[in-house]
Amino acid sequence: MTVTSDDFDDLFKRSAVGPLSGVVIADFGRVLAAPYCTMLLADLGATVLKVESLAGDETRSWMPPVVDGESTYYMSVNRNKHSIALDFRNPDDLEVAKSLAAKCDVLVENFKPGGLASFGLDYESVRLTNPTVVYASITGFGTKGGVDLPGYDLLVQGAAGLMSLQGSPETEPFRAGVAVFDVFTGLHTSLAIMAALRHLSLTGEGQLIELNLMSTALSSMVNQTAAYALAGIVPSRLGNEHPSIYPYSPFGTLDGEIILAIGNDNQYKDYVATIGAPGLAEDDRFDTNQKRSRNRDELRPLLEKIMVTRTTADWFQLLRAAGLPCAPINDVKQGIEFAESLGLEPIVSVGDGSHSQPGIRNPAAYSRTPVTYDYAPPALDSSGEAIRAWLKSPT
């Protein structure tokens, strides 16, 4: 393959100047947490060079679903990147990896703890040739007592206690329908990188950032973990109920269910007035949130009797007009359609021309430096030669 100037320029060419334009990120991440982090940063203008094994990121083979032979899982977290395939056991390829680590602004990796040290790609080795590098390392259970535990999201959901909270008291524990702690760790990592880049701009100092799924899980479980840390209370499964607020759950309707999220006493008064039962606001069993939470078994059948008299659509229209928190329970298709009805434009076109494909919009909207979707998820090693050429260039 002959590398042209266009190939070389494509590594850095974007349709608009983003808040991270000019930042080069070496993405040594696989699967979800690290790739999701680097995709968010790539959306903001960073140049992300994705380092893969010769077999490619594991998620390339996570099928179904499949579109045009590609895994939708892989495509969901790898837009706006450029791929290079390297075998670290090959001396020439390892030298390319080290050159990339020496030249990048940020390095992100989620290998097993210590997995890159044997190749001289750990933080202590990389900073010798790149002292200002921001090096973000993601593990499953940290680098101390949990060093031997594989970092799979499902394991963390179980070990951290989330599964004990999912499902009803009558069911077994359930996992979340998405790898939530991988995603949350990716988000935390992107925030940590942005802060470290700010520190770098002020002081000229690079640094190591370490995150793990277990710590992210405990932080992300907010009120549930705080209940134990502050009060010694071990939360339990409540199904779709909230431990501290009522009514805050789905309720049956004439043709389905609608979610109510009545978060304070004023909302409760407006809600019972809207459904035609204002007396329930004066009942001394239910006139404060604390009483409603304590006496929910008495209140629920009174509300259920009313809620089943109208359809979900009717209740949603009526309660929404009254400014009350409510929502239908949608499937994913309906969820996207609902977002479209709100003008949120959830589907974007990623890439251009014959290489474009649909993708889910980055949730951030900037007034001056827009998010861009210039490159579809790369084919394996599609930018390998161009990246090698850039590494040899003086710039």
C-alpha cells in the first residue's frame, strides 16, 4: 500500500474545530469502557488512533446483531477513530506501539493489571520517553487485592451489590440490560482525562490516572451505597419501587403501564387533584412523602383503582399537561421515536458518502465547538500505514 498525503491528512482532518482538536489519543483499549471513553473524546475533536491486535477488538466478533458483516456492538463505540493492528510479540510492531506511546498526548488502556508492563508500555516506561503524557489505566477491581479478578461488567454488577437491588423481592437478582459500569467507567475516565489535560496546560505535568469498575460502581450507586456508609442500612430489592419516594414507579393503566415519579408533596397534591382524588392529599396517612413511603401498601390500591380507568396515552397527555413527572414504558425503537418527537434528533449520520451509517448522537451540545461525526468505525488496520508514516514524520 502506498500512503498518500490524503491518507496522512485524514488522521487529523475534521469537519469542524472541536474542543479537543489537536489532542492525539493512543487508544490501547478493548471492548467497552476504554473504547466508549475514547469515542466520546473523538467526537469532541481528538484524533484517536485505535491500537488493535491482529485479530481485532474482541467486539468485532460479538454477534448478532450484524450490519453488512460488522458487529453493531463494535460499531456502537468506535466511530471517529483510526485503526492500526499490531502484534506486540513482533519487535517491529512493538516498536511502532512504543513510538505511538511516545508521541501521543493521551494514552488509554484497559489491559489486565500489569499486562502492558512486559512490553514496556506501562506508565512508568512510557513516561521516560513521554514525560507529559496523560496515561489513563482502567481495570476491573483495581491493582491491589483484586488484581487477579477479570474485569467483566457482569461480575462487577454482582460483586458491587447492584444485582441485589434489581428485580422484585420475589425474583432472583437481575443484571442491568446494559453494561452500566463499563459505560460509567468510560464516562468517569473521559472526565478524568479532561481534568488532567487542564492540569497539563497549567503546569506542564503529565500524570497517571487509574480507574476501576468496582470503585465506579460503588460511586455510581449513590444513595444505595450511601445508605450503608452513613446509616448501616443494607438496601434490598424493591422491584420498580423507590426506597425513599412514593409514588415513584410504574402503575397499570387500561391498556398497559405508565411511570409516575412524584418527587415531593406539592407534586403529590397536584397529581391526586389531576386524577380526581384530591382527598388523598388531605389523608393524614399520605400527606407527606415520609408517610406515603411508609404507608405505600395502603396507598397503592387506591391509586391503582383510578389509574386503570384510562389508557397510557390518555394519562400521559393529561399528566404531562399538568406538569407532572410521568413517562410511558417504551421499547428501544419507541424510545428513539419518543426522542425524535421531542426534537432531540437521536440518530445522526456517521461518516460521509458511501461510508456513512446511522449512529446515536453524542449527548453533549456545544454552542461554539460542535460535536462531529466524520468517520465511521474503522475497518481493522485501515489506517495502519498512515499512522506509521505519521510516526516517522517530524511533526
